[in-house]
Amino acid sequence: METYEEVNISNDDRHQHPDGNDWGQHPEHQEHQEAAHDGEYERIMQQINELMARAEDLRHQQRNQALRSILEQMHKYGLTIKDIQSRKIGRPAKRSSATSVPPKYIDPATGATWTGRGRKPTWVIRAIEGGKTLDDLRIAA
């Protein structure tokens, strides 16, 4: 079985040309490296620009396809932009309770009304504290 001798290589030794010069400093290597980098940079930049243009075209195509699909679904289900903007996904739009329940109580001083639902308005609380009852505030039928 072969054995290998362990060799310690320092960072300084790794980049040495056989003539003792640093690879980056050797004139032949430096010229070759600069020429390769110049051409490679231009080539990579051209590829980036081409890929960016392709990506933009694909994004535009996907956007148009998505828009067509959305418009088809809107037409199919009779939806308008307003329908979409007023609804949360998965839930029907809430109906406004302000117009569906008539007020039952009125503040005779200000004309403010209350349906009797939800939290009591300040004017109802003050009227009750002042000795009135809800029946005193009830709107006559």
C-alpha cells in the first residue's frame, strides 16, 4: 500500500510561479488573465442583458395570461371590479345594518337615534342616569 507524505503548504507558497514570482505578478500570466477577464466580463454582461429581456417578456406574457383568466372568470360569474374590491376572500360581503334596522330610541334634545342594538350611546346612558327609562326614549310607533 502506498503512503503519502504530508506536505505543509502555506498561503504564500500556493500562488508562486516556479520562477519565484507571484502568479498575479508574473507578466505572462497577468496579460492572459486581463485579456480573459475583459472578454469574460463583456460576455457575462451580454448574457445578463439577454436574460433580463427574456425574463421581462415572460413576465409580460404571464401577466397578460393571468389578466385574461381573471376577466374570463369575472364574465362567467357576473362579477364587477366593485364586487371584487368589496369582498374578503372566502367570505360574503357584510350587509350594512344601518339601513336594515330602524331606530327604536331618540334623544329629544338632539334628535340622535339608536336602534337598541350594540353598545348604548352616551346620550342614552346620561338620560338613564338622569332618571329616564328606555321607554321614555322610545320612538312612538
